[in-house]
Amino acid sequence: MELTSLPIAIIGAGPVGLAAAAQVLSRGLTPLVFEAGPSAGAAMRRWGHVRMFSPWKYDVDAEGAAILERHGWVRPDGETFPTGRELVEQYLEPLASTRELAPHIRYDSRVTSVARHEHDLMKDATRETAPFLVRVDGAAGEQDVLAQAVIDASGTTERPGVLGGSGLPAIGERSAAGRIAYGIPDVLGSQRSRYQGRRVLVVGSGHSALNALLDLAQLVETDGRTHIIWAIRRPALAQTLGGARNDQLAERGRLGARVRTLLDTNRLQLVRAFRIARITSTVAGLVVSDGAQDLPPVDEIIAATGFRPDWSILGEVRLDLDPAVESPRALAPLIDPNVHSCGTVRPHGAEELKHPDANLFAIGMKSYGRAPTFLLLTGYEQARSVVSAIAGDWDAARRVELVLPETGACSLDRDEAPTVACCGSAPAPLEVLTATPVAVRVGAGCCG
């Protein structure tokens, strides 16, 4: 069997997966995309209401745009900021529907495992020449598909982080699941009735948490009974509110500035250095405790505690992962919040993403493991590089063809607050601990 006669399996039809498929076609090779959802960008639709902090000019892959423009596609204004839903409807779905890509995408097809054909994890002999076996669960049931290479762009949205401060679910977290939303719920849209006039605890200190807080603040404007508590694990907010004016992604910088305004005017209640140990359902509401202190009872919890990669489908192939970040080992030092504190992660590609089993790559959010602050442009460059490597063009794979905007944002996740900010001058410390909710008008949330 000639390996080169087989398709390149791509897991996920999100923006990075489709970019990989477009790159594969540009090399004269055959992609075969497996999407667990019913349409392109299915996972992105879960946060379709959220406005991205990167404008259109940073959200479109060059090879994907080239395919669309051959069909008369008009590129959106590059300086405007799409929501997740707009990116799906105006870019991903049209791209997936082109005659170039459509024949190569299988929807409602979930990849459940990947192995080397007739080679279990232990077997060395002839391993390099064995095709990949991709097991897919779809409408026709289980089937095995052989592929010359595998690109996993399945993302991390199906595995959110937990509330427990030790990395395990807090005691009582599972039993309270019906009142916990993970990620960024549509507070101002379909989920409005769930949060309006309610006591809501937001947990987390990343951009998702900031978006949720800003949306909830708008609810306070229309219903003063809405009360917001924000709990973070860090002892200080110095790094949490981002690079502001130093961030070339201006919308992301504004996120932190808007939340800082809420805090400065006592419009939400902040609890710092709080690691959740237990959640108890009482007649007064959910009581969240760190073991020493109980927070006031709340009706709902929004867990914006990041996402984790699910590597289980690759359990029968040979990976080289960092034990802490859960990213490819060579990539980890570039993105580990314990090491990389500020600024832009430099572009990277196949060299940093490769594994002991050749022609196997994870790209997109999944490649970042538990690390935050992934940009679509980074994923597109990853797709270009790994497809070049699979095609045997390692010169192109190693060549950097991307210049990222400087973030000015710090992703430091240490428990101790630094004595000086790592991105310019230190912001003033914030000590807001309690406040009465008042009406507030803020701009639309933004994320990416």
C-alpha cells in the first residue's frame, strides 16, 4: 500500500481544521475532514454571541480566502470585529460549501481513536511505514479509515476546566452541575432569563471571565436585583486586566479596562486568592467555600476556568507532551504561563508540534494544552507549516510566514503577585472586596 495514495485525515471542521484542509488541497493532496457536529464551526457556535477581540483581517486564513475569492466571496471589512456566529456564517460555512472542500468533509462523524494500522503502541517494526487507522463513529456506525497523516484540530471546548482549586472538581460541583455554566453563556440573549435578577458568581480571570462580567453588568442596568460576585485564584489583579494600551489587539486591551472601571466604581464584588473546595446546595442558594471562608449564597455560577485538551483519542499513538501544560513538549516553553509571562508567542510550526509518530500533529487550541490566549493566526500558521512538513517540504515547514500583533498582555498565572508589572509600569493595585450592584452601561463584550 502506497502511503501517498491515502488521504490526510483532519479532525474538526473549525477555522483551523478547514485551514488545514485548504493547505492540503494547495499541495495537491487529498484531505478528509471528520466533524463531530452537523456543520462547519459547530463548536464555535456555542459561543457565537461573543464578539472576538481580533478583527476580520486576523481571522481569515490566506489559503481559505483564496478558495472563496475564486467563487466571488467578498471579504468583510478587515477592521471590524466579528462575533463567533458571524465568523461561522460569513466565512466557515461558505468555505466548507465550496466545490473544493465540500466533497472532503464528513459531518456528524466523531473520531473516537487513532492508531497505526496493525501496530499497537508497543510495536516498533515497520511503524514508520504503517498508515494511520482512524476510527470514526458516524451515521453508518463505526468504521475504520486509513490515512497517510493525521492532523487533530478538534479544539478543547468539549472539556472545560473545573471549579476546584486543586484541579479536581470541587466537592459538590457535579451535583450542582445544573446551576453551573462553563465558558461564556449567552447572558444577554438566550440565557437572559437564567441570570437576570439573580445572584451570580463568576469564577476565573481570563478573557472569558471578563466577557461574562461585562455582560452581567449590562443586566444590572436593567434589573438592579442582579448581583455579581467575581472570584479569582490570584491574590491580585495586576496581571488579570491585560496589556490595555500596549495590546495591538485593541478590543482585548479594552476588555480589561472596562472591567477595571466596574471595579473602580464598586459595581461588582471581587474575592481574591479564593480556591474553591466545596459547593453546597442550601435553601438560600449555592454556598461556595474554600474550606476557611464561605461566599454569600448565589443562584448561578459561571465557570470561566479555561479548557483542557482531551488526548484520549490519541492514546494508541506515540505522543511527546509536556506533563504540566499538556501541549507538545517543544511548544510548552513558549506558552507555559509559569515561564512565558508577557507579549506575543512567537510563530511556530511543525518542528515544535511534531511527535514521535511521524506525520501526526495536533494544531489549534488543542496544541496549546491548558495554556491560554490562543490566536487564530497562530493556528493558521501551524496548519501551513504542518501540511508543508507532511508534503515533505521541510524548508517551507520551518519558514516563518507570519507576523503576529504585539499583545502587551500578560498571561502570568503564578499565585504570587509580581512587585512590578512585566509589561510596562505596574498598574495600581485594586482592593475592591464588597460593593452594592448599581446600574451600569458598558460596551459589548469581546473575545477571541
